[in-house]
Amino acid sequence: METPAISVQNVSMRFNLSKDKILGIKEYVVKALKGQIFYEEFWALNDVSFDVMPGEVFGVMGFNGAGKSTLLKIIAGVFRPTMGSVTVNGEISPLLELGAGFDSEFSARDNIYMNGAMYGYPPQFMETKYEEIMDFAELWEFEDVALKNFSSGMMGRLGFAVATSVRPSILIVDEILGVGDYKFQAKCEERIQNMISDGVTVLLVSHSIKTIKEMCSRAILLEKGRVVCCGNIKDVCHAYGDE
């Protein structure tokens, strides 16, 4: 039996939300010492289980607040689940928040190397990818400009170019294809399609039923952190509201 690329088993995630509005560190410390900080439990995910097989394009659906982004961050290793387990077999590249980890005071050139280091790649390797990244991002005239002078679209383009400069075995995509103008969005979609054609496993979050139906064979539908439906893409989209 083939080993799943991603296996999510009985995952639950609890956040402690402060019930009081605390202004400043001093007030927090005083209240903490007096035992006067009170929390309200919020379960973002509750007993979620599913497997994604190698080479599969698997959709994650749900309205705002369903727990989709929390789930992806757990799979990407950003969060550790309160209960349950996640097993990932392969190198993972998460396209969650493009530009996360960038330093606005440094140039595009410096941020490429720093971001590459975050992904575990040495400077020598990023040197071989530098031209490809800048070509894709279309930012050559801004390579020595500090990122604080970049628009959000430019930041997103650079982030996408860096994150997809190496073919991972698993790609996590969280509603980030609204980067730049329609021509650049088409480039992003083409690159992801090429990665899919190369056998990369893809976990895709999208509010677009059309996108999910076109790209995915199976999906999961979440509602308030719980699994509503998981399986055949037609059945899941129907449960989501597609006629």
C-alpha cells in the first residue's frame, strides 16, 4: 500500500483567547503575577483526519473561519497541534504568506539569500537560482531597493518567485494567486501547473469552486473546525453549495 505524502490523524487545535483587554507589558505582568488573566478556549480544529497521496492535488474548502489556514500551518510545521498527529513524507514548500520572513530594511537581493536560508538553502545554491528568481518576479530594476519601498504586489511576486524556485515534493498553496496583475497571475498558475505535471503533491485552499473542480480530484470541506465532507471532488463541492 502506498504511503501518503501527508497524513492528518485526529488533529485538534486549541487557542487560548484573552477575555480582558490588556494595555502594555507592565499591565500584563502585574495581572499575571496576581493570577488575574483569564482565557477563553477556542477550538480552531476538532478531530480532523485525511490522507493526501503522492502526486495528488487535494483541495481544502470552507468559508471564512472554517480553520483552513490553521490546518495548513499545522501541516507546514508553523503550529503544533493540541491533539492528534501530522506525518509529512517529503520536502514541503508552503505558499502561505508570501514575503513572510522578509526584512523591509534590506534589498530584494539580500532578502532572496536570507529567505533561501530560511528554506535551508546555502548562499552558493541561491546564487544559481538568483537570475531565475529575478526574471520570474520581473524586478531587476529594483534588485538593490529596500523592500520597505515595495508595493504589496511586488513583495508577493518576489515571495512567490523565491518559494517556487526549487521543485519541492509537496506544495501548499493558500489563496495566493491574486499576486500582481492578471498576466503575472497567469505566470503563477502556469508554474504551479508545471509542478503538478512534474508529480508534485499539492494541497490547495481556494474559495473558488471552479478552481478546485479544475485542479483537484479529491477535497475536504471544513466548517467551524470540523470535517463536513471528505472525498470525491463532486460530492465535496456539492456539499459546499455548488449545484
